[in-house]
Amino acid sequence: MTTNISDLIEFGYQGHYGLEMIIDLAGCDLSDLSEEKLGKFFVELCDLIKMKRHGDPIFWIDHSDIPHLRGVSGIQFIETSNVVCHPLPMLKTVYLNIFSCKEFDTTAALEFCKAFWGAESEVHTVIPRG
């Protein structure tokens, strides 16, 4: 089966396959980190950037022998891909990936993430995919 570019444009294709935003937050307040807080983060972020969530987030609680990795991480599947969040309380950092084949407001996403996690600083990049 072949697909014509005009067929893709009809569904919003703009010459690449969406955006991936990578955000590293530092100096975060993670004193109240929990699955509930991480779940709230996914809901509020997805609502803000107009992404339809698919199901509930999946959480991973790390109880490893590597102290700085201990904490709860999560992934939220969205209609157009996923949002992944790895907060590390010992390091006071949060590592995020937002990938969607539907474009989104990266500035709004960044500002929300900084405010939600109380970040003192950030480094981010946005990559057009495909």
C-alpha cells in the first residue's frame, strides 16, 4: 500500500512526524512525590497541551540498591504517542520526554513543567521527528 503526501496532509502531516521535547529540570521540590502527584502531573499537562490520554498512567517504583535512582517514574500514553517522567528525589531533578505526532505548544509545556515541579533551572530541546 502506498500513501500519497496529499493523504497525509489531510490528517495534519506537516513534513515531519511531530515533536519530541526533552526537558531536564533541576532544583525541584520532590518532598511530596507520589503516584498521585505524578498522575496529577500527567492529567494537567495533557489537558494543557490538548493531548488525549489513553488509559491511566503506568508507574514504576524503583527500590534498587542505587540510591539516586529511587523514586517513582511514570509513562502516560496519549493518542499521538507518550509522555514519560522520571523524578529523582535524591538529586532534586526531573527528566521528561514529551513525544507526539500532533504538534503542541512547547513553551506552554515547558513553563507548566517548571512550575509544577518547582524547578530552579532547566535545560530543554525540541526535536522535529521524521
